[in-house]
Amino acid sequence: MAAAAIHRITSHLHHKHDDEPPPPKQNAYPGESEEEVMARREEEKQLIADWEDEKRPLEPDQIAIDPAKKIVGHSSKHLRCEDFELIKTLGTGTFARVWLARLAGPKEGDQDKIFALKVLRKPDVIRLKQVEHVRNERNVLAAVAGHPFVTTMIASFQDHDTLYMLLDYCPGGEVFSYLRRARRFNEPTSQFYAAEIVLILEFLHENQGVAYRDLKPENILIDAEGHLKLVDFGFAKKVDNRETYTLCGTPEYLAPEVIRNTGHGCAVDWWAFGILVYEFLVGQPPFWDQNPMKIYEQIVEGKVRYPSAMSPEARDLIGSLCTVDTSKRLGNIKGGAGTVKSHPWFRQIDWDALYHRRIQGPIVPHLRGPADTRNFDEYDPEPADRDPYTRELQEKYDSSFADF
Amino acid sequence: MSLPSDYSNEINSLNREVLKAQPSDVLQFCANFFLRRLESQRAEFLLSQQHSNQKGGGMAESNFPGSNPFGSSTSGTNLSGMHSVEEEDENDVFASPTASSFPPNAMDPNTSRNQASDKSGSSTFGNFGGFSSGSRSQPPSSFPGGAQQQQVNTDSSQSFPNNYNMNRRTSVSAESLNPTSASDDNWTPPHHQKTPDQQARLKAAVSGNFLFSHLDDEQSAQVLGALQEKSLPAKGIKVITQGDVGDYFYVVESGRFDIYVNRSGKLEPGPDGLGNKVGQVGPGGSFGELALMYNAPRAATVMSSEPSTLWALDRVTFRRILMDSAFQRRRMYESFLEEVPLLSSLTPYERSKIADALSTTKFPSNTTIIKEGDVGRAFYILESGTAEVYKRGIDKPVRKYGKGDYFGELALLDDKPRQASVVSSSEVKVAQLGKEGFQRLLGPVEGIMRRNDPSKMEGSAGEGVDPLAQGR
């Protein structure tokens, strides 16, 4: 039985791995026999396939449990890259590449179970000084896995020189692409997307004590059913009741307190949310200049100008969010996210129905099958030469990656 | 023979919809479902056509016809302050030699030719359907309703400054820094001696820069002290190189510098590698300020045109000075707040919110900070200096206040007149918070005082839990 399983897996290995030496078995639990390891691997693959069937969002109290006990978000010591067939690159960053992937050697009925596999090379992560950010990302994603509007990290794992995060695939692509093609969204569309984002921020801030810190249309994907998924938690940080100081984010979306380096917290997300709503409705953010320093000068001054066609409610919402004084900023004042949810601009939103995905989204991607990638751009193939993960690096850093 | 996979996908998603909606009229539900899919596919098809037309061109300004209510002020015409660089021409694209390099097509006037092709298509897709349409984009005008919505949008006077960069934006981040007092190392900012003259010139040179204008006296003194002299003994020395990583900000003490920009985004080898000369900077001018925020590629090359002297400041030093003083001040506020009995039941989270909202004011000696009989509106903590308390009818001070003492806290509770006057007896710095600010953040103080078991509150507001979210 186990031998048959091995045969099936190896015969389906992606060609990319043909010339590579077999990965070291560092992840297997000591004391497990080869057969037991293979059995556990198969078991995990089955769990993943089963999860993909339903993709059921969890209730807040179900998300809050220890990731090791949750159906999604655990660190797998058995999964390997070879358990997946890498189909196509969906996106690249400076140190990460996201692949469209399916289970290698799928069982009957599992052929169409599609995932996104985020692959990070340890030497690149170290070179670009992103070790801390990558750890934050994995741990925040594990903690929030199961939320209806956050990309689900089904599992994470690693091998000798690479970190992997297995994520759910959002075939709709980035809200950014739709927004640029449409120039701007009308009010109902903007309200719907903004409302799903409010639920995400409410959950991250008030249940998790996490500041997301990089809200923008590029980081919001649309799933097969037309709902949002927030991705890229590289700057997300558990701040709880302490302020933090590292400048990070995207120029047009930075909050004034980040620019002035006076210490910041979850309130930066509410500022960025105001910018986001503005960009939805207008097609570009309120503060802009060719010269980034001029953008920052405008942000610190905090005077938002509205096109005459914008509704008074939308102006009021954006103005209350994009308030330089954090003691007056909507979302940061007493009542937290509740003050945003009860703003008149969201009058028509049924928040409970929204959380349970019972409201139909304005854009439902038309797809030819679950592995359709038409909503993603083409990317260059991965460069062949990689930095080696030397023994020296390994000794210094491998403990930092232990969570994976 | 198996069913076509497209078919299975449609049926599977119909099954999911049926399960979710549990419709009573199944046939109508299925018909609606397929109609929606059809509509969506058609819109999708048109959209992808539109998309392929745009290949090779950024989706930029000429997509957006119409008047521009944003006017010219966003395009950098109000050059002021820091940017004392003299412009050779009116091309405001290079308003500052220190701007980060944006993708060339955002700056390139030639880009417009790429956009000519999208004009025809752009108006068709100005709008997405509403909540319930389920359609992915604006259907063609044969669908009623869609055309109407379209009208609303193109009609409006909304438009764009004609230079917005419509490409994907990259994230930026600076070095991760931890406050000195939170770690073991004992960092103090470097200090380089300067004559009073030099100091005054430096102060004037940075006064127009918003990064410096928010600094208090101590921060300002530390930052100016940290500027380090660099002399450039000859002409033709490159201080910063276009495309390189940026770590330093510079102020010109003496001499003159030329600014060059190569359209390629970086300095190229060869005689023309510098690109065009776009400006010059002389004494009192400055450049490279973006490097004080994060590590962005230099947007220009700056080269000495005669023997010159510069003052240099690096990002980590600058940000650390700001961070350390902010960190220390917050911790000081929090510890002061812990001493106020009225606020003893605040959780650490709430205390940090209040500390965040406290604002500092300086008063010279002999200033009446609060006056007996006035309606109290704010609460004060004495951050430095001394003050005395006077009551009507008593000619001697009834109390003296020093660092860490607080007064006026009853103003948070009610609008009763002040019970006494507080007069500064030296130059003082006070942190203050108004009643309104307090209530906005935490609600009425009465509610906080009514918490009968503060220790329990603290215990239950464990990690990651926003106490504000509880018990609402």
C-alpha cells in the first residue's frame, strides 16, 4: 500500500525537480519509519483535498483556537514541495513567488483541487532583511486562517533552503485590475468591498491585536464567488497595546504618524481604509505627486479634496477616517470598528449576512474551470541561479524559521 | 465517456448556489443562474478584448477625459521650502532631484501615444453593476439600466490630475528599529560640533522641510548635532548616483552642485550616461531627503561643480532620534497616568491610547495655566519645570508641583469651575488632554471609575484583546 503510494507520488513529480538531489528528511518526526512518514503525508494531502471541497469560513471563535488544532493554518512536518504540481506563476515579489499548484498524484476527484503555493527562498529572505516580516506573516496567517475574507493559509512547511505557504487560490485576481479597468467603482460596488474590508480590520484589530499595515487594491483578491480575500501579510504585526516604529506600507497609503515616526498602531489601517474608499470612488488616491516627498507633505497636512460628484456620506466617511489626529480618527475612537460599521455610508449593509457570505458580490469572475488563470498577468520564469543556503546561514537563521 | 469539464464546473457551482440559497422555485432559480453566467461571460469577453487592446500601454491619464477639478496644485507647482533647487526649465516632472524613480511611462510625455488605442473602449467599462446584478462589468448598452448608470459617472466632473501613475505600486519599508530603552544597547546619537553660525544656517536650511518642522527643541538639537561635515575638494565628484540605494540626506554648506537625470532611471556608463542636467543647488539648499524615510533608489545624480562642503545625515540616525524620543515620552506619560487615582482602573491598552493623545505645550515662567473659577476643559501633567497652586484669599502658594505631578483632572469628570489656579514658576512643559478627547477615546470617566474591580479588568484584557471591544 505504502509502496504503491510512493510510486504514485514519484511518478508525478514535477519535471522541475528532476535534477535536484532528494530533499533532506529534516522535517519528519524522529522515530517514524519510512512507511509511517509516507502514510502521514498521504493523510495530510487527503485533509487538504477535503478542505478544498468545502472551503467553509469559520466563525470567529473557531478561528481563535490554537492553529495546531485547527483544520487550517498548521505547520506541517510531512508535506513537501513534491506533493504539489506547480502549474504557473501567479505573482512574484522581491523574495517570493506564488505558484498555481495542484496536488501531485491526485486521487480520483481531486484533480481539480487547486491551490496557491507561496515559495520563499531562505537566502533571499535573509539577504533582504525580511526574516522578521516573514515570520510575522506566517504566524498572523496561521492565527487568522478560516476568516471568510482573509486568504486561508491551509498549511506551511519547509525544506532545506525554502519556505512554503499553501494558500487558497483566488481565481478572480486583484481588485486593483478591476478598478483600473473600470476607472472607478460606483457607490454600491465600493460599499460592498469596503464593508468586507471593515470586517477584516475589525477582526484583525479587535480579535487578534494585529495591524495589517499595507492596505491597497493590489493586496485584495476576488475569489471564485466574488468575495474579497486579503493577501500579503508581510507587514502585518501583532501590536497589541504597544506602538511600533518601523516605517512600512505603500507611499500613497501611509498614515501621517508613520511618516512622522511618532509611533503607530492599528489606527494606520483606518487611515489607509479611508484612502482605499477614496480610490474606489475616484480612481486614484487623494494624495499624489510625482515626487514622493510631496505626497508625504500632503499626507501630514491631511487636507483631502473631494470631487464634486462624491456623495456627502462618502465624504464624511473618508474625512473621518483620514483624520491626522488619531484621537479623532473613526475606527480608533471608542467603539472601534463599530463606529465605522454604523456610519451612514454603510446604512444598507447587513453585517451578519455579509460575514456569512450570503450577499452576492458585484463582480463574480467567469471562469473556465478551477485552474483558470486569465485574471493574472504573465510573469517571467524563475531565474535558474539561486543563492546557496550555506551552513553558516543555516546555523545562524534556521531557528528563526522553526515555525514553518 | 465523461462529461465535459466546463459542464461539470457549471453544475457544481449551481449545486453550491442551490445549497446556499435553498430556493423554493428551483426551475426559476436555475434559469436565473444560467442567465447570470451568460451575462457575466459576455461582459468578461468584452472586457478581455478591451484589456488586450491595452497591452504595452499603461492605463494612464488620457483614459480620463474631461475637465480637471483637481487643478494644477497636485502637480507640484507649489515648489517651496526644502526644494530650493533651481529649476532650469518648467518641467515639473523633476521637481525634486531626490524623488524616487517612478516607472518611466508615468513621467514620459510620449506615453500618450500608447493610450490612444484605449480611448474607444474605455467608456464602455466605466462602471460595474450594483449589488445584485451578479455581472462582472458594465454590460453593453443593450442591457437597460447599465447605460443609465454609465451616464452618472461620465457626467460627473470627477477627473484626474493628468499625471497619476496607474501602475501597481510597490510597498516600501525602512530598517526595523527597536527603541533603545527597550533593548540592551546604549545608543546615543552622534554629535558633531558646529559653530553658532553653522548651526543657524543649518536650521534655516531644513526649516521648510516638513520632516523637520514637527520636531521639538530637543529632537531638533539632536538631529542638527548629528549632521556630519563632508568636504568635496574638487569639481566632478558624485555625491549621489541615480539608481543607487539612498542612505543619506545632504545640506549644502558651501559650493555648488549640478543635478542630472537619465531617462533610463539610472546612471549609465559612457559620456552621456549622466543624462540631462535638470538643476543646480547651492548654499542653504538640500537634497536626498527621501533617504530619511526608507531606502529608495536615487532619482538623480548630484555632482559637485566646484570644491564644496556638505552636511550629511543618515536615515537610521534620524529615525532613531525620533523614535527614541517618542518612545521615552510615551513611557513617561504612561507612568504618570498610572499615578492618577481617577484613572487607576485604566487598562494598559487604554493608558497607551491616552498617552498617544496627550499633546505637549510649553509655557514660560509665570503663566497662569488654569485659573480658579474658570470652567475646566482639560487635564494636565507637568512634564518638566515647576508650578505653584494659588487659592483666592491666600497670598502664599498652597502647593508646589514638580515633574510628574498632575492637575485639573476633575475637568474630565464634570464642568465644575476650577478649584484653584496653577501658575508656572519656571519654564514648564505640560502634557494635556481635553475632556472631549478623553471621551472620544474611552467614553465618560464616570464609567471608568465605576469599574468596581479594576484588577479583574486588567486580567481579562489579555494579549490581543481590545478592552474597548468587550462589554459593549
